[in-house]
Amino acid sequence: MKNAFFLTLVLLSISALLSAQGIGIVDGVSGNYLEIVETRTAVEVRDQIAIVTSSQVFRNNGSATAFKYGFPLNETSNPIGLRWYIDGQWKAADVAAGEQDNTVPGGGNPGDPVDQNLVNYLGDFPIFFTPNDTLMTDSLITMEITYVELLPYFLGKVSFSQRNAYGALHPGIVVDQYFDFTLYSNREVLSADLLNLDDEVDINSEGATVSYYAGEAVADFDYELEYELSSDGLGINSLSTYLADPAASCDDIHNGYFTFIVEPESNVDTDVIEKAFTLVIDRSGSMSGNKIVQARDAATFIVQNLNYGDKFNVVDFSSSVTSFADSHVDYTNENRDAALSYIDGISAGGSTNISGALTTSIEQFGAVSPDKANIIIFFTDGLATAGTTDTPGILDAVADEVLQNETNVFLFTFGVGQSVNEALLTLLAQQNNGLVNFIEPENLESDLTTFFLSINNPVLLNTEVSFSPDVITEVYPFPFPNLYQGQQLIVSGRYEEPVTINVHITGQAFNVPVTYDFEVDLADTANLAFSFLPKIWAKQKIDALQLDYYTADFETQQLIQADIDSLSVCYGVVDIEFSSFEDNNPTEVDELEIAGDLDLFPSPFTDQLNFRTPDELRGETATVKLINVWGQVVWQQVGIRLLETVQLMDLGDLLPGVYLCQLEVDGQTFIGKVVKL
């Protein structure tokens, strides 16, 4: 199971993030796709939180057909809506519990190979959606997806990327290609540029706008936008909205939602902090070729940029574990040059002994002075295949080694490529004061060196956040991740009443205590511009639940799954491992042709609801739905046998409120209104 890795929210700059335009898949094996007539991308950014609406107009040049829509997302994107326009009307997809269907149409035989061009284009995190409509010959359909994205940020520079080069999937002319980017920023915008394209840019007191248009052109370029913010005004940016109407909330938690983007000034006392530093290099057989070359180059850069006063070592592993020195050595010119020579001789081959590499590295910190910061950067490109190989066993071995050496370490884990144990690397970082990040093999050197430069200047480690007065609940992520120079901490939560609060943030810059206090005014009304905040909060809560999912037993996993399903469906947040978009032919109730009223009782009800079946329908099989005031189907049962009286059981978990009960049978719809206590 892929997870959303909330810890990477403060480390987004290390990986290049790339979303893209969607594709209409008629046959994903033979490579038959709908013609792309028009693409539009509209991006609205508020302090690094982007709402992206991407639409494509497709034409069917073949015979009447069904198709599947595929849209590449990056790992941190949060899909919040999908709709399509056909035959003169817009239709909207529902969010449904359950992992999405990742198969593509075509072939006819199980196991037929999917077009590799499509696989490459869709990437690791595609959204798939199949409308129930048949697209007639020479007819058009517009597909539109909306998602929230936390834009990559590092040292004041923010980037947005969207793949637009369809390449082998659609080599022909696209009639119109539009790109519009609007930025609202509390910090001064120094520059904004759509790289390598002839764009129109306007930088103003509120932010910036960037636009681009291409007509009758091949879609052979990507959108790569970068803007830079002034370093003045670092601190906290607060976004909040208060939904005064209880019906506007999906639960009985407080109706205020906030997101804080925190980037405090670096503490002046942290510029030169003596470290005990270990770099752990995977040299297993899968690291051969360019990966081991990049690993050596990254290690060389790190060793060359340590500070005098630091202690350091280099540990490398495959089936066995070896190291430059038996214990940490002082950073001197002589030791530096010897380590560089050692690194130059590392070659790839063998299995992957993760447990041995980590326990060996931690053991060496036992002799280090306690006033130094004990840092491990660990990276691997594969699963554990030697030593202890199961996740609980490796975690226990690391915890035991830390306990035996009576030391604390800051363990930063990197997964290189797709064949890594994401749960293990996430939990290793989470349980040992670190961060996890997953990177592409070609970015190994740049990502590791960039990260090393950032941890040379820590802002907050062992972060704790408190609020006064006590009106804040359900704050995520938790526990709070560490914060480094040039990065941001993104915190979401709920509040009881709209007041002015103090945000008290404490931690250490390694061993130096640091405290920050910020005063924030919480909104007292619903802010339409911040209507995405409930979804940001729900997504961060889902991310936290996913981390719990990894270490839970089977029964607890089912409970966590139910919580994630509930959040996804009610808040309209899609996580492709737990939820999906579905075409349930959504139609407003008042547009239905109502065949009759349902006789519902009791009303109000608590955990059981009954209705009397119309005489002419008895013995039929039907579908029954309960629909809340937002038009969301919150309960459904298919294949109910219609007796004289039908009992709907186990409804106690529904929130109090007004519901419509909808009976669908033989093309007829019967409706009744009822109140839940």
C-alpha cells in the first residue's frame, strides 16, 4: 500500500513534483486514445496551497465507445472533485469507499501488456475514472479534475509543474492550450516565471499572475513555473474559515477549520552546531550502475562539507556491513581525505542487510559526547533480504540498540525508486526524530546533497505546538515533524470558537532550546476563498490514520479503514489506496421523476428505520439510499427484497440531522424525508 507520507510535507523541495493533463483511454494495450482538442489548466495559489483545475476536451474519431479517464497525480496531490460535460450537461462523480480499479481497457486477454507509453505517462499515482456514458462517433466530452496541492518550497522558492507533453500518446495538433496561474501571497513576490515559454507575467501588491496560450500546436512541452518570495515576513501565515451552519460539517467536531504555514527565522545560535554524523550507503547489487555512482558523489559532497568540530563516519552495506572507521573520527583534513578515498572504492553487489547497517551505525554513537547532535542519513533502493528482514523485527532491533547505547539519534531515511519498504522507512524516521523521503534514482545525488545542506541549519527538532486559549482540537500532523532552514511546517486543525489565539512552538535546534510565539486571529465567518481547508484537514487526518494502519493488527486495520472511508466519502477526499471516484449517475433529488412518497417510521429514528412497501412493488428487489442535506449518499443497500414492511438496521452511526430515504426499483423512485436523532 502506498501512503501519503505526511512527513514529506516539510520536505517537498527535495523531490521534483509533476502533475499532468489527463488522457482518454479507449484501449490501453493497443494504444488507442481519444483525440485531445483542448487543454486548460487554472491554478489558484494562496500561500503555497494550490487549487488546480485541469480540463481536457476529447473527441472520439472512431466508432461509438466507452472509455476510461486517466490523470497523473503526484504523491502530495489531494483530489477533491471530478466532473464531465457530455450531451449538453455537466455530471459530477461521487467519492466512494474502496481502492480504485487500476486496470485499463483493452486487450481481451488477462495479462496483455499495457502500452508502455501510457504506463510512463500516468506515473505512480494515477487517478482512474470510468463514466457510464458511451461517447458517440465524432462527439466531444470534457473531463475536469480539481485537486489541492502543497507546492514544493525551499528557501523562498516555490515551484509548480504540470506535464503537458503527450508525446507518443497524442502526437497531433491540439487546437487550444491554456495555462493561467494566480498567486495570492502574504509575502512580497520577487519574481515569477513560466520557464522556457513566452508567458505574460504581472507581479502586484497581492501576488502575481502568469498566463500562457498556444493555438494549433503540438503538446510537446511541460509547464514549469517558479516564483520567489522575499525573506522578510517569515513567521506564520494563517488561513481559517468558520462554518457556522452545523449542516455544513461532516461530523460533530467544532466547525472552525484552520491551516497554519509556519516558517520561523533560523535561530542565530544554530549556525555551527557540532555533530556526530553517519552516512549509511546501500551498496547492494540493485545499486549497480548509475545509482552507485550518484551515491558515491553524494557521499563525497557531504564529507567535503562537514564542519571542523564534527565527528563522522561512513557505513556501507550489502549482505555484510563495513565502515570507514570502527567509530566516529574527528573531522580533520587527514580524516576527510582518507574517507574520500574510502568512498571512491565502494562498489555494488550482494543482498540488503538493513538491520545490520542500522544497528552497527547506532552502536558507534555510544562513545560520542552527549552534547553533539547524533545524525544518521540512511538510504536504500530495496527490501531487506539479509539479516532481520521483517518490519517489526527491524524496528525492534533499532529501538533496542538505541536503548542499549543510552543515546538518541536523528534518523533520516531515503527510499530510492519503487522497490522499497515504504512503511519501514517511514516508521524508522518517525520513531527516531527524523524525516522520510522517497526519491527517484536519477535524483539521488541532488536530493541527498540538498537535504544535507538544510540540516546544517536546523530550526526546530522535537517540535511541540500548543495553543491558548484551549479552543483547538484535532491537530495534524501528529507528532509534529522537525523543521529545517528554508522549509515549512504545515499544520491543520479544528477550532471551537473564533477568537485570537497564541500559537506556542517549542523545540531544539539539535541541543539548543528554541521557542517561538505567534498571535493568530481565527475567522468568525465562512470564507469562500478558503473552502478547501476542510479537505486539507481531512487529508492530513487520513495521512495520520494511514501511519497507524501500518502497525495495527488486522481487526484494528478494519476500524482504521472504516474511519478513512468515512472521511473520504463525506469530505470528498480521494486517496487512491482507500477511495475512488465513481459514476453513480448523480442527479439532484428535485430533478427526479418521483413515482410516490415513502411511508417512513419512526421519525425521528435512532438506529433503525422502517418503511411500508407500496402494494404494487412487494416481492421486487430494490436499492435503498439515505441522502444527507449536502446530497451525499451516506448509506446504501442494494438488492433489498421488498416485503410489506422493510427494516433498515444499524443506522446508529449516522450523524443527527435530516435525511432523504430514496427507494429505487424498476426505473421508479420513491422518496421520503426523515429525522435522525
